[in-house]
Amino acid sequence: TMPCHNQQLNNVNTGQEHPMKQVRFANNNNNSSSSSSSSSNVPAVLSDSEPTDATIQLGQDNLGPQLKLLPLNDQIRELQTIIRDKTTSRGDFVFCADRLIRLVVEEGLNQLPYSECTVTTPTGYKYEGVKFERGNCGVSIMRSGEAMEQGLRDCCRSIRIGKILIQSDEETQKAKVYYAKFPPDVYRRKVLLMYPILSTGNTVIEAVRVLIEHGVQPRHIILLSLFSTPHGAKSIIQEFPDITILTTEVHPVAPTHFGQRYFGTD
């Protein structure tokens, strides 16, 4: 998923965000000529029996630029189906989840800054390409977020990964931070925040607050997830308008069993 050398690039020092490439917006209200194809793609995320009001509401609230979905194709659709199927064996579940995670991670990395460079090929020719900018890290929200760590390491062998544990308080039912450990210079880094299922959004909101307390700017956070509800995405973006959410599907019913199935504790 690395961009070609002739694609638009940004320098990490300019403060500009890497442009989105081949990722469809959840917002159907584009006034460009591509709006018809975009609007036809978004409802395809939902099954025919599900209402689309929630997804339409996202567009009305102008959440599209922050909420990005991977291009829907048969491969992704099959992986989503297998993960949601209650008859799927744990082995198949983990295998398909890892595949979907890898696709999300690859596109997440594509949103990070690259810089132009020139290398010499074995035959002596100069090749104008790009190189990954340093200064990124991953943060997994335990426990289900840890399922995405290997997918990130498979793409970035030396990337530093922090962890944060957030659970609901038994009395107040509010999200409470029990553990947080990040790279000491996390405030300088772009953060790939990993949490596969966005249901209410409360856990992610609390995690982002902790990152902000450690000096991370919301615009430097890319949230990687597999599935999201409209309510979850809306809650997060309303709280942090500058954050970017990358997911494969927005659907009223999220597979909240993901963590239990993946780690075999269901």
C-alpha cells in the first residue's frame, strides 16, 4: 500500500496530513460527480433488512471526512461474513480476523507521512521513490486491541507499541483507566490506536483523553477498527472532531463477541 513516487506527498514537518487514497467516505453528501457512486457504495455496507437511517444521519452530521471506510469488495465482504457467522470455528475466525486486520493496518499505514527519496538499483540506475517517515507508534486498547498488534508488527517490525487498559466501573458503569504505558516521546508521534469493535465509543473516547493528557494531538491519532456502529463513530468524532477513524463497516449491529472469539474465551 505504499504510494507510488508520483503520488502527492507531504512532509512530516509541514503539519499537513497525508491525503486519503482509494478510501471511500461514509458521507454521501459530496457535490462532486462521484457522489452517485459513493452513495451507492455506502448502503451496500448494510444488509437489505437493516435500516440505513443511521448511516444517512452520519452524512447529515458531516462526519464523512473523519470516518473512512476501506473500499468494499467481495474479499472484505466475505471476511466480514465469516467473522459474524456464529457457526464459524475459532480457527477460521482468527484466520479471517487476522486477514481483515492486516488490510486495515496496511491502509492505516498509508495515511502516515512519507517523504521522497532516491535510491540506486543493483544495475546502477537511480529510482525516485518514497520512504516511511520515522516518528510513529501503535497503541492497543486491551484486550481486544491486542489482536491487532501482530498485524501492525508484520508491516512495521520495529514500531513501538503502547498499551492501555480501560474497563467499566462496576458502580458507575463509566469507563475507567486501569493501566497505560506509552513510549516516553509519544507526544511527538503519530499514533495508530487499535480497537477492533466500536460499539458505544466510550472506551475509545477515554483512551483518546489519556493520549491527550500525554501530549498527543487528536489530529495525530488514526483509529484502526474492523467494525463500527453509527453511534460509536458519531460519539467519537463529536468528542474529537480532528481524529481519523478507519474501519471496514458501519452497521447498527457490531460483532461485540470479537474479543471472546479471537482469544477463545467465549
